[in-house]
Amino acid sequence: MSNAMPTNPGQELVVKLQDQGKVIVIFHMKGCGHCEELINLVKAKNMLHMVVLVDCNEYGDISKSNQITGTPTSVLVDKKNN
């Protein structure tokens, strides 16, 4: 696994895809109860190594370019299909 410290979700996605090949991207918003439940579940199951969290408030450009219209939204990204 890479030792690089990504500074944004886009960079984190690239690093995790290189390391693992498949990554789940979760688009969420702070204050959304369903989003918080999903993130807590991911943390409880120790799955953060395979997940990229994108805060739609902070990274609205990423959300818009991926046509995210509701949260939480989960997307499986497969290196083979990129």
C-alpha cells in the first residue's frame, strides 16, 4: 500500500485504485443522519482502506461532475473500467 498522503478525495481515489484496483466512493453531507450512519458502519467494519469519502458541501465540484443528486450515494470504481 502506498505511503502517500492524499490531500483531496480525487488524489485519495487515485492512490487507493493503484493499491487495490477497486474502491467505493461515498458521497455524503455533514449533518445527514443517513450519511453519518453509513460512515459509522464503514468505520465499525474497518473498511476505510477501501472507501473514499467525498463531502458534497466541501467538494461540490466533484459531486456535480459525477451527477450526484442525493446523499448518501455509493459508487464502485473499478480500475479495469477507467
